[in-house]
Amino acid sequence: MAVRIIIGAQWGDEGKGKIVDLLSAETDYVVRYQGGANAGHTLKFDDKTIVLHLIPSGMFNGDSKCIIGNGVVIDPTALVEEIKEVEELVDINLKERLFISNSAHVILPYHKVLDQVKEKNRGSDAIGTTGRGIGPAYVSKVSRIGIRMGDLLNQEELEDKIRRNLADINDALKHVYNEPELDADEMIEQLKAATATIKDYICNTTQILHEAIEANEPILLEGAQGSLLDVDHGTYPYVTSSSPTAGGACTGSGIPPLAITHSLGITKAYCTRVGNGPFPTELDDKDGEKLRKNGQEFGATTGRPRRCGWLDLVALKYAVRLNGMNELALTKMDVLDDFETIKVCTHYELDGETIHHFPSDSEDVQRLQPVYKSFPGWQTDTRNISSFDDLPENAKSYIKFIEEYIGVDFTIVSTGPKRTETIVR
Ligand code: GDP
Ligand code: IMO
Ligand code: MG
């Protein structure tokens, strides 16, 4: 049975939500394994639109069990709001569908404040985080002072832990950052209120998944962010604080590597990035503006305009290698429909040398000069095409060139945000 990881092959927002929603009809479990409410996964089906931040994108197509795995960092208040949104959108019994790992770490208000204060302090070197407390929550986890979802069920000990942590944090806020201190009582009350809604979902999700694997039940693992935002393999320090890449799927769910049968990479037909950091193929011209306009490239979580540029095949190949991707989905093909000329980056020049790999040092990435191959556009509407053979010849040539360069075929080509606007090969 398939255990398939779905991973962003770029800097996030590749359309993972759409593809997970599409494929979830054929699976028994959909599992988020890292990140938190920094993610914004947009789903469009029937006449409905929803942006999910924490809840896996498998809620609306079929009846798979949706698991928020141990590797995710959860803001309980954001989760409560999202549960409400899902329940308002569709008639659903979440008690049978949603499972939250008792080992997942909790994002507390102090993590969000620290995230924002640290960004402010970085000035022009700011990472451009989503301000959702992601980095500081993972710092708490790794430094072993974190609060886990299971701890929410033990109120007394929880209060002690929060007060202890907050004493240190208030010290830093006051003396290091010159910011107002935070109130423990208020935080505890807020957490109590959220816990009342989510307590029944908290359980040992690793065990559920182990049993599912033994019963040969299909599983989808839904990555958040993207390979180039990976804390180890991305454009450090302009990255997120978790591991969206394949290894993170194992540690963030408890699923062992040898159980994984498929690694599906999602890439747009061009590139985007939100926040700061190097982006070799970024366009600061009318083509970049047109990509943003055609693709509605504004952040699903923060509303920030996304930086846009041509597809970077060197970066894509790097992502394929990092994750052992053996399947690819190409999204937002339709965004290129009215371009006269389309470019892809095939290699770089770095300090006068030709480079065919993605450098590991962000300062090198910053200095890369992309070298492009140009393709004539197809200049027709691809939105309602449902078979690969019916795509315009120029679109097929563009796709085939990418496949040959990367060495992996596209099993899915997406030509619009809706479920129905998809070619499955
Ligand atoms: P995710 O974070 O990877 O799930 O992606 P986002 O939801 O942040 O951003 C992708 C955006 O593109 C969303 O608004 C989707 O509705 C939209 N989208 C997904 N696939 C396509 C496509 O093939 N064409 C177009 N035009 N939009 C798409
Ligand atoms: P999805 O899952 C795009 C970016 C932020 C910032 C950096 C660090 O929707 O693809 P963080 O708040 O994580 O500490 O910010 O990572 N970032 C994303 N960019 N899509 C996302 O998620 C992102 N999540 C974080 O913009 O540059
Ligand atoms: Mg997104």
C-alpha cells in the first residue's frame, strides 16, 4: 500500500494543499508532519474555498483520518479557530476524523512575541518570518523546555511549566529587548479555553500510524513549506525552523523510512518566494509582475506579495535529489498561458564559473547569475484541458524539457486552483 510523502520542491506555496486534497480521496490517512500555522494551504472545491494552516488537507475529499503529527508545532488558539472554520464549511464529524499527536509541541503566546521581537531586532537582516512563533517554539522543543499537547491534559503541572518558562522569557523581554512583560494568568486562561475544545483529539498518533502500516492502509504525508526552506538544506538562515524534506516526514510522524513508497514533489511552472533570502531567478520586471498578477501570488497566511521568477531547474533537481522524489506534480501551468516567451534556468554563473548544482552557502546563492533557456509560449487557455495529449504543443515541449532535465516525469499537471482543473497522467 502506498505511503506517499507530498513535499514542496521550492520555497513553499507550490499548491501542496490542492494536490493533497485531490489525492486524499484514495487514502486512509493524511498526516501533517512539520511546521505550524506558518503554512497556508488553499483548497478549492465545489463553490468553496478554505485556507488550512494546521489541519491536514484531507478533510474534504473522502473520509480519511487526518493526523497532526508529533513534528508539528501547534498554536491551540489558531487550531480552535480552524476547527470552527472547517465545521462551518462542511457537515463533518471531526471527532471521527481529526487526531492530534500528544507529542506535538505547543506554540504559546510568548513564542509569537519572541518571534516578532527578534525579527524587529534583526532590522534589515530580518528573515521575514510569518510571525507565528514557529522558530521560538522549535527552540523550546530542542532545548527541552517545551510544552507538548499531552501536557495540556495535566492542568496543574502545565501551569507550573508555563510560569517557570515565562519567568525566563519575561526577564529577556524586559532586560534584553526592552519590551513589556507577559502575564502568565492570562496565558493560562487562554490555554484552558482552547484545551476544552481540542482535548478529545489528543492521542498517540504514532501508534495509530504504526497500526495503519501493519494493516497495509494507504497514507499521505503532507509537507508544509518547501525543500528550499528546510532548516538544514535550504537557504540558511533564510529558512523555516523545521525539516520539510523527506527525513522530516519520518521524524515528524514516527513512520520509518522503509515504509515510504512514494515521494511526490510539487513544483509550480515558475518560482515564488515569500520573506527574505536569496532567489536566483527572481524577476524585478514586467514578467515578474505578470506572474504575480496571473498567479494571484499573495501569501495565503500573511497576505504579503510573493516574489516571483522563472522556474529554476537547478534548484528543482536539488529538491528531487534531497527527497528522492520519484513523482512530480506541476502546478499553475495556466499562469503561463498568455506569455509570449517563457524561460527556465538551466545552470548558473558564479564568479565567472559555470555551476550546475545548488550551492549550500546562501551568500553564494545570492551571487548566482542564472542562465536561461527560452521557450515560445502557447498563448491559449489550458484551464479546461483534462488530458495531457490535448495540451498545446508548446506546453508539452516545455513540460518534456523539464522532465528530461530532472529525470522524473510529471504524474499530475494542474491548470487551475480547483480539483477539476487537473490532468492526471
Ligand atoms: P500550498 O501552501 O503549497 O498549499 O499553496 P498555497 O495554497 O499557499 O498557494 C497556492 C495557490 O495557488 C492557492 O491560491 C491555490 O488555490 C492556487 N493554485 C493551486 N494550483 C493552481 C493551478 O494549477 N493554477 C492556478 N491558477 N492556481 C492554483
Ligand atoms: P506553505 O506550507 C511560503 C517562510 C516565511 C519566511 C520563512 C521563515 O504555505 O508553503 P517562519 O514563520 O516559518 O519562521 O518563516 O519561511 N514561510 C513560508 N513561505 N509558504 C509557507 O508555507 C511558508 N512558511 C514559512 O515567509 O521567509
Ligand atoms: Mg501556502
